[in-house]
Amino acid sequence: MEMHELLRKVPLFSELNESELKAVASLASSIDIRKKSIVVQEHDPGDSLFVILSGEVKISTYSTEGREVVLALLGKGSFFGEMSLLDEEPRSANVTTMEDSKFANIRRRDLVPLMMDQPAIALKLLAEVASRLRKTSRVLERISSMDVPHRLYSYLVDHCQRFSQQDADGRYSTVLPTHQLLADQLSTSRETISRAISQLKKDGILIQGEGRGKMRVDVDTLEGLLDEF
């Protein structure tokens, strides 16, 4: 598939017409990276934007104690590298592929003139920056002020409301990350997460769905537990 056809499916470029998409595609280079490879390292110089054409990546940093903290998981159609692109500062986080992935890479010197010519792209980029800053703030708040069960409750509520649809019975059907990834995002151990999820299943708040990682989540009850905290 041609690069401009792949970019057409990316929300960041959704308002561009055919000729504009082809112009963007002419600026992009295609990169294929294998699973569990480092794409970007924190503190490295950054001068380009990465758009995920296929696959999934983990955005992470490390606490002062040396524990990895996963800030986000991004999939097809998402992008990263926008912070360094805008402020020309070093990369603010590590990016690692979770599976074999393909990226479109666009350098700052090419993208900035494009954003000046197409303000809709700049506005979408800034909106995504604001959204990610809010999410990072929520992640840090969970880690600093909540015990592990409540960190998990908060994560599940946020995850379901952002990425899932509510079923007729009020529950949300979703696919959760592995217990290890949840542990990394919530700054705890996999064993602790496994125990907390087992308890939520016993309490009927989580119901196992069909397929690996699929859950039906009682978000209303979780919000009640958070209100009591």
C-alpha cells in the first residue's frame, strides 16, 4: 500500500485532501522495527515525528528508584515524538515496540512548514499534547497518592471510558494489558496486580470475557470505591 494511503487512516491527517496527503507522504520515510526494540530513548536528541502505521509501542520512563513506569500504550494511527518536535528539547520518554511495527517518520524541518500551511494538523498535534499531559498527570497522581487497589480502580475506569463502549447492562467490554504491563503502569509488581484482579473477579466487578485479556468491567462500582477513598 502506498504511503499516502496509509496516512489517510491516521486521524492527525484526516482533514487533508488527496494532493495534500501525497505531499505529506513525500516527506515521510518508512521504518520497520522488530518486537521489543527501542525506537526512542529518553534524553536523546529529537527532531522527528513518528506515526504508527501498524503495531504497538510502550511509552515509559523510570522512577528515581529505577522502576519502569509505563505512561501509555499506543497503537495504529497514533503518533509520538511530538514534544521534542515542538520544543526542540531531548526526548521525554522511552519508546519500545510491543510487536513488529511499521512507522512513518517525518523530520521537524519538513513538518513545521507543513503545519504552517495546514493549521488543522498543528491544532490536532497540540490537542494530543494536552491530552497526553493530562493522562501523565493522572498516572503520577495514582502512583503518589493511592494504594495499589485504588490505582488499579482508577486505571480501569479511565481505560474503559477512553477506549471501550458501554454495554446494555452498564458494563464496559474491554481488552486489558498483561498483568506485567499493568504492574509497570501502576508502579507495582505483577503478583500484586494478579491478586488485585483476582479479588475484583471474586467481587463480581470484573467478569472474564471470551479471549485473552478480555474483561467486562463494572465501572460504576469502581467509581464508587474511588469516591470512598
